[in-house]
Amino acid sequence: MRTEVLVVGSGAGGATTAAVLAAAGVDVLIVEEGPEVAPGSLTPFSIDQMRQQYRNMGELIALGLPSVTFAEGRCVGGSTEVNSGLYHRPHDMTLERWARGWDVKDLAAGSLLEFSEPIERNLTVSTFPSGPPPASRLLQEGAARLQWHAQEIPRWFRFDSPITGVRQSMSLTYLRQARRHGATLWSDTWVERFIVEKGRAIAALVLRGDGTRDRIDFDSVFVCGGAVQSAALLQRSGIRRHVGKTLTMHPTVKAVAHTAAPINDPTDVPVVQVREFYPHMSIGGSATNLPLLGMALMRTRRRLDDLAGLLPHMPIYYAAIRTQGLGRVTALPRMRDPLVTYRITGQDIARLRSAMGRLLEVLLAADTIEVIPSALHADPITSAAQIPEQVAKVTRRTADLMTVHVCSSVPMGEDRSKCAVDSYGRSHEVAGVLVNDASILNDAPGINPQGTVMALATRNAERFLLDHGQTPAAREFS
Amino acid sequence: MTTGLVVTGGGGWFGRSFLASLAETPLGLPIDEVRVLVHHPTDVPLVQQSLRAAKIYVGDVRSDSDVAELYEGLDTTHLVHSAAVIHPGSVADFFSINAGGTERIVRGALQRGLQRMVHVSSNSPIGTNPSPDEVFRDNEPYNPYYGYGASKMQAEVIVKDLLTAAAVPGTIVRPPWFYGPYQPERQARFLKTVRLGTFPLVGKGLNRRSMVYTEHLALGVRLAATTDRPGIGTYWIADSQPYSMLEILDAVRAAARAEGLEVVDKVLRLPNAAGVMAEKVDAALQKRGKYQQEIHVAGELNKNIACSIAGARRDLGYDPQISLVEGMRRSYRYGLENGQDV
Ligand SMILES: Cc1cc2nc3c(=O)[nH]c(=O)nc-3n(C[C@H](O)[C@H](O)[C@H](O)COP(=O)(O)OP(=O)(O)OC[C@H]3O[C@@H](n4cnc5c(N)ncnc54)[C@H](O)[C@@H]3O)c2cc1C
């Protein structure tokens, strides 16, 4: 098998890359480790979905003290098929920090806007037509009472009624666009490693779902497997310098609000976020179905009888932080999954506690009957004076941290003392290899990352076309 | 009908600055008399110096009869409550004075037609910021810093509960680290050790601290006492920006130099571990009910305690104008004029 460009992974980075290249007439093959699942055929956050669309049933672990549990999609469309759809434009402050700190070219404030605007239209990024639903409003009310800035975050959603809509994941948008322009997609196909000859990557060795092995020859390859898998794949291929050593996450702590009104929708997530403490921390809502509620309360002292009856009254909320500590991805010989570790520093613990305190404060300020921190031996509380005792239960030994944002394992930039790829994702070490997913973000963006991943992916794919004497097509889908 | 403005803690650092500001410009409220509670007879002449017209009561907020006497004969009251201990003899005093005393003072005022209250709290109920680039907002979760913080948190809760139940409006102001005229001996010592290069700088000095010039605090309290906002608001009252520890030390030395005092340009640097040690010792002592001022302060020196005054600006129109160097110059001048060894 031979292709001009191989794209590894069909998530936010891979789908965007493939669409830009295919629309310009490039011969593109996308290989995706996970299966193709018809959008909408599985209940969101259900066991079925966990099994089919997530890597390892949605339970991956970054070892450390404390460890951080994280989740990744593993299917056609990648994490975009399972995520919450919350969209943020790349933040100028972040771009400036990256440009300065890693010497990233052409990343001035505002430089990604020309890419973001068409992305927003292609994905129909929008807010609820008639205001956010009740579990979102709870957070808004609490924040308003504390005079903290909170807002509804728009989503890639096509609303068909004031309250329901279809998430515009990659399989419905950019992958469709790529295929329409002739790109081929192989699902259930895992790229084990690349063959590198004389400093140039020339082919990929893949394992197909039916157990057969294959070799795909290419002129160039875009690595878009997500921050953990991309780093591991590069390492397996012998590309190791500055790869996998600077992983970032947004670890979260959680709390359950108990409300008199039935406000929880077990099939959707709240869309309001408290932005007051950006970039250090943010507060938002989590998916809450029965198993997730059970998990959130399991280690607390709240009695768990009649959980099913309480489900409509008990949405879960989170507070996420940027950390000082970093993680590592290390490919292990003969193992498919890499070892992931994460270092939570003393300052990070202090920030997590501060985040838990603020989360409890805002939920108490809203119309709640009680608030239950999701922490070992935590008690339900009803007043602000009870917060310190509960926050003290978040410690290095007991903290229960999880995240759905993993970034920065293959940082971009011209500073070769810390960057694995250049300002446009091209490997500093091996020709023909580009990285174009969440891995190249230089550090944790402090916002939901997909909007930034896609804007950078568009920019870098277009740059690749220009490098090869080709002209990018219109950015907006026709 | 007699309306009184009752000021507790009148002999303290804040109290005297506030009373001096009243001497200069009254609040503009329909007040017949200003009653000032002081703890010790030696405070009486000091208060008289600040506000000649004050009616001075020597008493203890822990005493029912002292508090009853303070309010005796008043029909309506405005209250500014700042009596508290920050460096007590024992940890138990924190609670009996700061929390119990507050309850007695507020209940007393409520029986005397309390119109509005300003409660002078502290940064300590809110604890420390996780990193130097974070700042506290007005409505933060409690995270009390040791015994003092816990007692000041209790006091805030008491104020909120009692005022809410009685539907009386009020304001809790949270000032951080003070500087300015009427400073106590411990601040004179601070000014002197910084000037002579013997003040211990724990860590790199990049941690940030908010400070409040006492005249700024007096201004904030005046605004809080005269606002017509309903309900109970909580506001940081501080200088407009937090400072790094290095900036603070530089400003103190610049002020000393401008006042013509001898300055030794050096800093006694202690490793961060010294601060951590001090904090541990402080915690252990406080657990056993003991309080040791030097150790407590040393444990706090490398912490970030920074706040935003955006809320006070927005809701109270608070706008601090005096620079750190100018405020420190006035501190040196006050010290020199009042026989302090600065
Ligand atoms: C539950 C959840 C909720 C989220 N919510 C939001 C949100 O609301 N807003 C937001 O902005 N972000 C959200 N995110 C994060 C967002 O989805 C990711 O940041 C984004 O998808 C990252 O894009 P990516 O291309 O790096 O990786 P992914 O989208 O994860 O795609 C990587 C793909 O590569 C495939 N792959 C990996 N290795 C190989 C290999 N060796 N061979 C073949 N294929 C491979 C994987 O199977 C996967 O399908 C969420 C994530 C999760 C998991």
C-alpha cells in the first residue's frame, strides 16, 4: 500500500489535517485504531459507549502521588465522538506565552482567528437557542451571587429544537469532508511504528483488526493519535528527543450538588463555566448518570440509598486546574500502551484545595439543599463555614483526580532545547514526520482544548501544502 | 433620641487612624456622639489625641457589663467593630476575644437600634494563595490560617448570621498586612530591621503580599459605614496592587533613604526551609494553645497573600491613592515624631 500522506488518528487533529489536505487534492489515507460507530447509535456515557468508543473503557491512569485518571476516545473521530463539545477560541494570552516561551513562529495574538472562524461555522458552534438548561443555570446563579464571572460556553452543536441537538463530531464534519474529497479511512488499524531510513520516515507498519500486518509507504506522515499515543508512537519509531517528557493535564476535583428541583439531565453536560479564575482554574459541570453519580459519592460519607431517585436532583460539578507539575509518556517494549506518569507538586495540591473550596462555595451560593465533595470520607455540607474541614480531606494520599484534557507531549517551536517539532509541527529529528494534534500545544491551555487543536491543525496542514507548492482550498465547507 | 457611632478597638493601629480621619472629616451621618471602646487605660490619651470629642470607654469585649455600659443610653447605633487580638498570649484568647467578643458587641448594638455595621476582619480567614500570580476575590471560601484565622472566620460568620437574622445591613472589610501611622512597636522594629538589612527574607522574595496603608483602610471603612447598599457585603480593602516581598523591602529602604535615614543595602536571606520550619513550629505551638509572635510571623513571610480590590472599587467607590513608598515615608516620620526606634 502506498499513499502520498498518511494521517495516523482520526480525532480533532487528524480529521482536520485530512480534510485540509484532501480538499487541496492530496492523496490521503487515514488510519484509525478504533472502530467506526454510527454517530448517535450509542447512549452518551453508557457502558456500551465506554466499551466501543473509549480506550480501555474510559479508565486510563497517569501514575503518581496522587495518580490522575484520564479518558480518551478510541474510535473513528477520536475523542470528538465522546466529548462534551464545549468550544473555546484559542486564547491570545496563551498563544503569546507559547510564542515567547518556545519560540513558536507566527503565533502572535489573533493569528489563529482566520482559522477559528471557518471552523466555528463548519461545526455550527452555537449556544442554546433559548438559554442554557437548569443544571447549567445553577452554576450561573451561584456565580452571580458571588460576583464571579461565569458564562455559557458554546458547543459544536446543530440544534434541532430549543433544547436538543446533534453534536458535530469529526465523523459528521471534517471526516466527511475529507472522504468527500477522496480521502480513504481504515478503521480498526493500529500503527505500530514507522520505518526510518537515512533520517527520513518512509513507511508505517500497521496491525489490522483481523490480525494481519501491513506496510504503508508514504511521502509524509501526520501523527495525530492524541497526546499520549502520538508520543508513544514516535518513541517506538526511535524519535525521542523532547518527546513525551512534558505532558500536561487539567486535573479536576468534583462535588455533587443536591437540589430540590430535578435539574440533572443524565445524557448531557452543563455548559456554563466559571471563568473568574482563568487561567489557574475553572469550574464547570460533569456528565451525571447513575454509575457516575455512584462513583462520585462512593468514597464519601453520604448514604447511598435511593440513588436512582436522587439522580435527577444530583448533578456533578468539577473544578479543574492548571498544574505546575508535568507528566511523562514512556513507550514500553512489547506493550501496546505506554506508561504514563504525572507529578503533582505541593503547589498543585494547594491549588486543587483552593479549587475544591471555590467549587463548594459556588454550589452553596446556588439553590442547593446540600453539597457533597467527592472526596474520601467527605461529609455533606450546608454552609460556608463547613468548607475548610472538607477541603482538608483533599490530600496527596486521598485526592481523587481525573481529567479529559491531555496535551503538550510533543511541544512545537524553534527552541530545539525543548521542542520536538518546529513551529508547524515538523519533526526536528526525522524528515517526513509531522505532529498535528493536542501533543504540540506547548502547555496546558487552561480551556477546553479542541478549538485550539483544530485551529493549529488547520494552520499547519495549510503550511504543509504551501511547502509542497500546493494551494489550500477554501476553509469553509461548501 | 441619641444616635451613637460606636467604635471598638479604638486604641489600635486601625482605630486611631480611623478616629483621626473622623477628626478631620466627620462621616456625615446624623450622629450625636462617638463612643470609643479601648482595652487599656493607657489607650485613653492616645484616643484623645486622635479624636478630641470621643467619649472613651475602657473595657473588655469579654465582659457583659463593660459592653452594656458602652451602649448605655443609645437609641440608635452605627457600629465599627475592630477590637481583636492578633498576637495574643494564648490561642484561647483568639476565640474568646475575636469571636466571643464580636458576638457580644453585635448583640449589644442590635439591642440599641443598630443601623449599619462595619466589621474589620482580616485576610487570615481566607488563607494563602497557591501561587504568586493568583489573587483572592471578595467571595472566597474560608480557609483559615491557624488560630487567628479560625477566630476571625468565626467572627465573620457570627456577624453575617446576626445581621441577616435582624435584617440590618453591614459590611465586612478584609484588610491584609498594615503599614502607616499609629504603628505599634512591632512595626517600628520591622522598619528598622529592613532599613539596616537584618530583616529575614525567607525564600527568593518573589511571593506576593497585599498591604494596606492605614489611611486607605480608614477610607474603606468610611465608605462602608456610609454606603446605602442593602444586605451584607464583604470586601478586600488594600492598596491597589499586591507587591512582591522584594518590592516591599525595596520600597521601605527607598522611604528610609528619602527621610534621610541610614540604609544598609543588604538582605538577610533565609532558605525557604526556614519558613517551612517556622510554620511547623507555629502550628505545633498553637496546637498546644501557645502563641509565639516572631515564629508565627516568620512562618508567614514566604506565603502569597494577595487580593483584588475590584469589588470595593465597584461597589464602594474605594480608590486608594497613596504609593507604597510614600506610605512608608509617613510611617518613618510617625515613628520619629513619636519616639519609636525605627
Ligand atoms: C470525555 C471527553 C470530554 C471532552 N470534552 C471536551 C470539550 O467539551 N471541549 C474540548 O475542547 N475538548 C474536550 N475534550 C478533549 C478533546 O476531545 C481533545 O482535546 C481532542 O479531541 C484532542 O484531539 P487529538 O487529535 O489530539 O486526539 P483525539 O481526538 O483523541 O484523537 C486521537 C485518535 O487517534 C487514534 N490513535 C491513537 N494512536 C493511534 C495509532 N497508533 N494508530 C492509529 N490510530 C491511533 C485514537 O484511537 C483516536 O481516535 C474531551 C475529551 C474527552 C475524552
